Amino acid sequence: MKSPQTTSLNYIIRPFKKEDALLWQTWDIDPEIQSYMPEPKNEEEDISAQYEYIEECENDEGGYYWSIETKDGVTIGTVSLFEINSHHKIADLGIIIGDKEYWGMGVATEVVNTMKGYAFNILGIERINAEVEEGNLPMNKVFEKTGFEQDGVFKNARVKDGKRINVLHFGICK
Ligand SMILES: CC(C)(COP(=O)(O)OP(=O)(O)OC[C@H]1O[C@@H](n2cnc3c(N)ncnc32)[C@H](O)[C@@H]1OP(=O)(O)O)[C@@H](O)C(=O)NCCC(=O)NCCS
């Protein structure tokens, strides 16, 4: 389904545009951005694969996928509510701030708070789930600041740099 545009206090949260794919290619090869991703890419994905991904997102009946843009038109990240289950009224949340100039400025905190409101008040979701690698301190901090509670640990769930690492499970209820 097409994700309707919304806003947070300082950012426009809009559906993907084809041009976003060019930015994602630069984010794909940035080791710092990739370091806590489930499957770090570390190489540029073919632009046609990126376009296919946009199409898949637009056709996904169980997810909303947005780009995060500043009010003066700089695209700085993506955020999604996906794996929506309307019976259990749950969704997963994912976020990337790909423009590192904006790290540590409270963007993710503001956008996650906006997504909580969007999910709970507009989509009728009653619980949001999220997973984050134990070592991803900034994302752990964002969940802490936005009221998510850690309610589980998937021990040794992923391999990172040749070592098994823990993945933390977070959730928040309406
Ligand atoms: C994780 C991410 C989304 C955070 O975005 P952001 O906009 O920088 O987050 P915010 O500024 O809202 O908050 C980050 C917090 O972490 C803190 N922080 C940053 N580095 C830290 C570190 N090494 N140790 C502890 N805290 C740290 C910041 O100080 C800030 O807290 P504060 O506001 O109390 O000072 C961003 O770094 C990112 O996109 N990383 C790559 C992709 C990724 O990991 N996505 C999440 C996958 S689950």
C-alpha cells in the first residue's frame, strides 16, 4: 500500500521517491551505517534492485515505508512500520538515519515518537515490536528515550565480524 505522507515536528515523513535509491546506494557502502544492520551490505546494490525494492514496499499490504526529509528538502533516512498483523494489532519498527551529519541530533528519537502516535492513533496498532543488536548503543538509547521496554534477548542470534552477538527485543504498548 502507498504510505501516506505525515510529519513530525521538524521532519517530513514521506513515501519513497525513485531518487532515494541513489542515496541508499551510498548508505549501502558506508561501514558505519551498515555495522548494526542484520545483513550488512557493504557493497552498492544495483539500482534496478533498489527500484524493485521500492515497488515491493509500495505493494506490501502489511507495511508502511517512508523517507525522512528535512523541511528544506534534504533526505536523511528511512523509517518503516512493517509486518503489520491486524488480528494481533502489532507492527515492527525499523529506522535508519543514513545522513551521518544528522546523527546525535535527536532525529531518530523524534521520528520514533511520531511513529508511535501514527501506529497507535491512525493505524489502530496496539503494540510495536523492534529488534536491535546489543552493541548498537545509539539505537538502544533511542528506544529508552521513547518509552520502549526491553522484553527479551535473542542470545547469540547473529554473526558479526566472526563473533556471535546478542539481539535485544524491545516493545511498547499503546
Ligand atoms: C541508530 C540511529 C537510528 C540513531 O539515530 P539518531 O538520530 O542519531 O538518534 P538520536 O540523536 O535521536 O539519539 C541517539 C542517542 O544515542 C546517544 N549515543 C550516540 N552514540 C552513543 C554511544 N556510542 N554510546 C551511548 N550513547 C550514544 C546520543 O548521544 C543520543 O542520546 P542523547 O540524545 O541522550 O544524547 C542512527 O545512528 C542510525 O541510523 N544508525 C545506522 C542504522 C541503524 O543502526 N539503525 C537501527 C537498526 S535497529
